[in-house]
Amino acid sequence: MDTILEIKDLTKIYKGFKLDKVSLKLSKGYIMGLIGPNGAGKSTTIKLIMNLIRKNSGDIKIFGMDNIENEREIKQRIGFVYDENCFYEDLTVMEMKRVIAPFYKQWDNKVFDKYISKFELPKNKKIKQLSKGMRMKYSLAIALSHNAEFIIMDEPTSGLDPVFRSEMLDILYSLIQDENKGILFSTHITTDLQKAADYITFLNSGKVVFSDDKDSIIENYSIIKGNNGILDKAIRDKFIGINENAFGFEGLTNNTEDIRKLLKDKVLIERASLDDIMVYTVRGNE
Amino acid sequence: MNIIISNASKEPIYEQITRQIKDNIINGILYQGELLPSIRSLAKELKISVITTKRAYEELEREGFIETVPGKGSYVSAQNKEFLKEKKIKSIEEKLSQAIEDSRLIGLTKEELKEMLDILYDNI
């Protein structure tokens, strides 16, 4: 069984928001990034995976098992990092650990201590005295200390400085040296993903725009720049979004090859970043 | 072995890796039978995704530069050095042809071009 996570037609309806038939698949040994603007449904998807909220319909399988029927077993094998605080504020770092550790059969104090000193977390400080970044580090230390096979993180890098974000990427790379592990993380800071992620799932308004390997995405999408004059109807149709100004246009296409054939020397073709893809897709042809 | 990845280059990252590993093999920096880093450790070192390094290795395998033994790793294959050299010469010929075409475009004579080549060859 090589699939670590498989979601099919997952639907959740709120007043004013619908997570609409989300499907995605992640194999062992890889990192998937979940991207999208605020309110796209990233956190809702993660909460549904963790069975923190009820779905309306669809299937979620983790390690090949239904995530609700086998919740206990599955959660033993998951490390979860959440962007909101879910610890007792008045306990210290070590006290909180003593509350959490017994839940996990495979809890490993040595690993935990290693991360606490690596992250320079003060053992006797109360949770409420920790800064946002320290809380995130603490949450990460807890998630990584019970030999989890699947790490799920909701916005782990938001509010963290570039130095720690880069440190965290190193940790992710170290985890993934074990080809039986998998990582899913949501973020709107796409530069983190641009490096490490193998797969990208892009959510917008509750729908999957694409869920594919990052290299193919980067190859298919391009930023095109040129004179406004060449934009006729047929050309415009090849773009996902175009931004025109007095001196020219810049647009995003996922038809790079067509554009190259049609316009060759008349335009500049540049590699699109995940940010470009997100911004143009969300704004469309405004 | 050094591998330098440019994020600004138009060349896809997996191609940057295959090209540099090939060069290392052709230039004798990597020996026949030498064990290459695993796709996962290479991804970690270069700060790129595993799927990219995997694709690079698959490409090298297809072209016969490396062989992968499941559970053990990837090794540099026994290479036909003459064949590799032949390939390289062909690519040099192509580049020179391009230079000649460009020279004709601006009216540079054969002698002038040769002179340029002499100077460059001695200085690079």
C-alpha cells in the first residue's frame, strides 16, 4: 500500500462556503503542499482529514483506512501541527508534554528532548509566555516525537521568520529521507513549497484548481509579457489572467507551447512562480 | 562532485542535474561503479523536491549513464568513453557551426574568426 492519503469527492457545506468535491492523492515518500488564498478551504480540508469537523459527503482514506472508522489507530501514526493553539495555556512546556505523551504508544522522550534543545525552547516557561514562533516550534516538537509516518501541518510557517522557515524545510527534508513517510502542509507562503514540495494541490473557492506534481505545473504555466497590440481574442483565450497597463501586458498561461508557437519572438516568456499562478488564477481576467 | 542549481535558468532543474552528472562522468570525476547519492539525500542537499531528483535519475538511466539496483542505490554504468567523446565532439561542432553562421551574418571573415578562436583558446 503506497498511498498515504486519498481523498475522493470530499464535500462540506457551510453557510456561504462549500468545499466542493475535493479529490487528491499522496503517495508515501513525498511532500504535498496545499495552497490557496485565505478562505479557499485549506484548513477545512485539513480539519476534515483530522476528523475535527463532520463532512457532508466523500471519502478520506489514510494509510488505506477510513479516517473515521479507524480514527484511533490512524492518529497514533499522524503528527499534527495546527496554526491555532491547542495547548493548556497555564502549563509549562514540560508539563504539557507529560499530558500529551501518554496518548502515544510510540512516544519517544529522547527525540522530544532533541527538538526542544534544537529549537531552544525554555522547558519551564508556561505555554502562554511563548511567542507565536516558539509555540509553532513547540507544536512541531510534539508532532515529531512519536515516530509519526504522516505529518500534517496547517499553516506551519505563517508568522515565522525566514530563518526558522528554512530550518523547518531542513527538518522536512530529514523526515522524508525515510521513504515510508509523507507530509501534507498548507500554506500561503508559496516560496517554501516552491523548493520542497513534490506535489501541489491548489484550492480556490472550495474547489481544486489542480493537484499535480510541481515540476509539471511549473513547466506548463508561464508568465508572458508583451505589447498590448498583439492581444486579439484568440490570443486572450490562451490566458488564465491578463494584466494590462499603458506600456504593455503581463499574463499567465498554461498553454506555454501554443503561445511559443504563435508569438515566438514577440513576447517574453518567463517561468511562473506558484505565487503568480495563485494570484492570476484567483483574480482571473479582472 | 559538484552540482550547482540555478533557479533563474530556463533549463528545467532535472535537466540541470542530468547535464552536470553526465559532465562529471565524461570528465572522469565520477568513476564507473561509483555509488551516487540517493534521490532523497540529493533532494535534501540541493533543496529541491524528491520528484525532481527522481526524474533526473530516471533520465540518466534511460540514457545508460547510471544503473539502479533496487534497495541498494544508483551506480555509474560502465561507459564507452569513445562513444561519449564522439557525442561531445558532435555538440562542439554544432556550437561552432552556430558561431560561423553568426559570423557570416555580420561579415566576419574566416581569418578573423580563426584569430578570435586562437586568442580565446589561449586565454580560457
